[in-house]
Amino acid sequence: MKPFELLVWGIVAILLIFGVINLFNLFNFEEDITQEIKTGLKLAQTNDLLGHTIKLKTRELPKGTFLTKKTFEEERTSFAFECNNPKLCCIRLAEKDKNDICINPVDWDYDKVLFNNLVTIKNSVRCIIVEKVPVCRVYLGSYPAQAKVLDIEYNKGNPSSTMKIRVKNEGETNLVNGEIELVLQKKVEHEWKNTENQFPLQQISLLTPGQTHEFIFTIEIGTTGYYRALYKFGSQNSGYDTNNFDFNILTNEGCKANTNEYPQTMYWDENYNAEIRTCTNCNYAYECATVWQNIHPRVNYEIMTKEKTYCLKISEEATCSLEAGYDE
């Protein structure tokens, strides 16, 4: 074989060796990021981390790296990719016109990602539960908007109290259409149970990265006890965060039920009459209702004024307590 032919075949052999090495390295890159994403998805589905962004390693991924939804989606889960940095990501493939030319390094759709060029990119995962099914997303490019409840300030009022809740967008993209909800619980026999108090959702249309906002809720409570205010803040594109504040409504020892006074009866409707009971030295309407509730726990006394409370009964002659089975 001539020297020139030997040189050519030598160059071809070197190129083949480099090709095999590059292909082997590509498989290693794909295997590494695949395992990291799988681990992140498992963590993201645990109770403590649901709704929260889990940041993975910032990686340098070579040209040709290819990820597909089938690798990560498990039975009874929903999975999607999202490339969210316009400097790195092309328009989503399903939205791209056939004449569009993209020079950015990442082509993507909800079910696949292809790296057209070598790129250093941030990666993260987040899961929520929708109708008992984990819904998970892998974010590429920037860390997504992330809802966070920073703190809760309680201001006891007279007769209503207020709570100021400070929230933040901890991500790198805009938080859109954020909502905060309040559930009020009461401690009953060592268990927290939801009360019947209803609070309307409060909303904010936009929070930019790092921006904070304050929501204010007014809370009126009718009876004494230990309470917990549960707050959940989030949006469709930011996951969610929860926080709570415990407080108590104390008994006014000076508030007394006028048990020696016979109650007044008033017509309520065609089925019921209202029985009026009175109190002395009460500061709030709920205190009067509470002292009578403590005397007759099976009777439902309602808030009226700080001097009066009422209950509903069927009979015009009998009292609420007699109808409830108490002897008088």
C-alpha cells in the first residue's frame, strides 16, 4: 500500500475513533441527566416538596443530546418538558411555522427536547397533584416562577382581626394570575377541623421575579377556642406554597349569662321561634353566645349583640334547652 493511502486510512481511523468517543460521551451525558431528572421527579412528588421547584445541576449538554417524555412518564402520572428561556429556546415545535428558522440551541415540545448545539443550561423539576394524579414538568433554561408565602402578621382587632400575608415570586420568570386562599380551622378534641367560615379568594395578576406583595384578610370569629389560619398561594405557572398561623380567642371571665331571667320569645318564621337570652359585662357578641353555649352545649346559640344571643326552637312555650333535653 502506498504511503499516501496509508495516510488517508490513518486519518479515517482517527475520525472513526473520535466519532465513537463522542458518541460514547453523548450517551453518558444523556444517561447522567436522565438519572438526575428521575431522582428529582421522585422527590418532587413527596408531600413536603409538592408545588415547589427542585433545582437540578446546571449542565453543559453537547449537540445531539435528545430527551423524550417516554423515558420519564410513569403509570398514573402526567409529564411534560418546558423550555422557558427565550435566549436559549426555540419556539415550541407545535407552534413553529414551517418557514421559521431558529438559531437557538434548544428545539423542544412538551414530549421531547433536542439540543442543536453545545449549551450550558439550568434544569429543574416541579410536581403538583391534579385529581389525585401527579402532574410533573421539567424546566430547561430558567428556573420557573415559584410562589412563596414569606410571613403572616396577625393584628387582633375589636371585634374583627386582620392578617397580613406577604408573598413572593422566588423564580426567574413572571408569576401570572396568582391566587391565595384561606381555610380557618378550630381545634376540637385535639384535632384541627375546618370551620364553616368562608373567605373569598384574593388575586394578583402579575409578580415579576423577586417581587413581593401583601394580602390582607379580615377574620371574625363567633366563639372562643384555638384556631389555625391555613394559607395557600400559587398559580398555574408557579406551583404553590402553604403557611399557617395559630391563635386563640380567650374567654372574658367577666362575661356572665343572666340565667335568672326568663327568655323572650319572638316569631322567626312558620317553622321556628327565636329565643333571646341576655348577658352582662361582655365585650363582644361572640362572648355572650359562648357563655350560653357552655351552659347548654346541645343548643346552637347564634351571635346577636354583646348583650344578647339567640337560638331557634319549634315550640312557643318551651325553651331551647328543654327541647334539647335539659331540665330547668
